[in-house]
Amino acid sequence: MYNVTSFNGTDWSATKTKLSKSSDPISVGNLTSDYYTYPFAPNTNYDFERGLVSQVEEFTQTGQRVSMVTNNYTRFGSALRVKAIRYDKLNATINTYGQYEMITNVRNVLLNSTTSTYDSADQTK
């Protein structure tokens, strides 16, 4: 099982799934209140971090590099954290839920772009 529930220097944290019962005594079997357990409430969504082109290289048909573009991004905006709950009714008496966060009001923007052009006759230049 995973031991990490947060990562220093980032705003990521794992979601803990919890169990609730409407009557006692009731056995919950193998289910536990813990991180990374069924029904797997979502962790914080970082879609705004995905799909950003970090590097583009162009080559000739013979495999010589012609150019390379390197992009660097920075976060823009003041991140707001919205709390949400994932709930699942397992049977008549057992419920599972997990509180997680959604990050809003933030996106990544291009900070700088560096283009390197190579001499096709001498790849060291």
C-alpha cells in the first residue's frame, strides 16, 4: 500500500476514505477508513498542469537535429481550494465517503520559450 499522503513543497494531498454505519453492531468486512481504499474518492485534480508542451525538436529526414524549442511555464492566479465529498452507499447500513479538494482560479501560462537552431553541416554549432 502507498505510504504517501502529501508531498512537501506542493499542494497535493491524498484523499482519505471514511466509513459510516447507520446501525450497530455491523461488520464492514475488509473495508477500512484509510487512504487509497475503495471506493477511491478522487485526489486533487491537476488537469491545468497537464498537456503543456515542454520541448519540441525538429529533425531532417536523415535524423539530424534542425531546431529545438524549450518552454517554461509558471502558475498564474491565486489558487482557491474548494472542498468536495465523494459518497457511495455500499448497502442498507454502510456508507463510504471521502473529502477532497478541487483547485480553481489558477492556470499555467508560458513564462519563456527558448529556441535553438542547429547548423545542419556541423551539429556542434
